[in-house]
Amino acid sequence: MDLSLDNNTGRYKIRSYSPGSIIINDATYQDPIIVGLEVLRENQLPMDLGELNKELLEELKITDYEVVILGTGETQQFPSWDLLEQAQIMGTPLEIMATDAACRTFTILASDGRKVLAILYP
């Protein structure tokens, strides 16, 4: 799926997604990745979605963002209730969706200049 909104003013743009692969700018990622308008972090997420935790959310400073999207792979999968509750308590609820929808949503919000962070599992 090609994502071609070029009015994103940030440094990082999700160009396309296919199951197991995300293209950001001109690089392809096949492991979980964190992307924001001005941030790209590799090798900081556990390979298993179920291992996400509050400490990681704090490290990512999710409270600095208007929207935090969690793309869970080919299908929407909900993380633990504890993780969802912790994000809510921190004041920045996680928007949970399949990764294709997460990539589209990130692209639309970024094109509007919104401060958005995506945690993506290909």
C-alpha cells in the first residue's frame, strides 16, 4: 500500500506498508519501529507486542505527543489492559489499530502538522 501525501513537514515519512515491511523515507524496516515527525528509533521495541510496558512508554515520552498510535501487525491485537491503563493514566491513550491503518493514520495526522508518534509492528 503506497502512502503518498507529501505535505508532511517532518523529517520522517512513511512511504508504504505491506505485511512484514514498512518503508520510511527510502529505508525498509521489517522489525518493530518507532517513528514520529522528527524521530526514528530502531531496536528499542520488544519483538513480542505483549512485552510492551509502562517503562518503555515513559522512555518514549508519549506525553509529549498529541496522538500515539500502536500498529499491531496485519490484524488489530490489543495489548494488555495494564498497558492501556498506564497510557491512559499518563494522559496519552494509545490508539490501537492494524499496522496498515496505523501507517495511513500517521500519514494523515503528520500532513496536518499534528504531533504524532507511531509504534509499528510490521
